[in-house]
Amino acid sequence: MSTRQHAAAAAFLLVVLFMASTAAGGGGREGKHGQTSGVYMVMVKPPAQGVDCDAYHLHILAAVLGSEERAKKAMVYSYTTVVSGFAAKLTPAQLAALQSELPLL
């Protein structure tokens, strides 16, 4: 592993740890049906070559949330350089739907 890859991996881990501490710190909000939402990092299989990663991630999220508008509101960040995935504000039920229905790693 090169120095650049080590630096990218370290940065990725810091982001994951930061997001986990934010979600665990009670920073969530009440969603529909009284479920607390939090920011989750979702890793997915990379799209086919030539496909726009941001649009691909938005499409995955929209499939579970029911519309592109809802997906845009929930999307926090799209990861495209080192890994394929995104961070989004989700309820536990929405996260479970992603885990069971979509091409996650």
C-alpha cells in the first residue's frame, strides 16, 4: 500500500469515526413514526465505468426513500474517490431497507 493509499484510508476512518460519534451523541431528529434519524455512511458497489457516481448514489437512495426529492434532502455527501458510497440522514427503518434491498458491499 502506497503512502497516498495509507493517507486516504486514514482520512476515511476519521470520517467514519466522526460520523459514528455524531450519530451516537444524540444529534438525530425525530422522523416519521417517532423514529430518530441519524447520519449513516452507506457503502455500495461501484457503478459501471462511465456512470456518474453522484447520480448512481442518489438513485439508490431514491429507490428506498420513494423519490429523488426526498433522496436529495437526505443526502449529506457522496463518496467517489477511495470508496463508493454516501452519507445520508436516515431512520433505522430506512437503513434496514437499504441493507436488505440494495447492492451494498
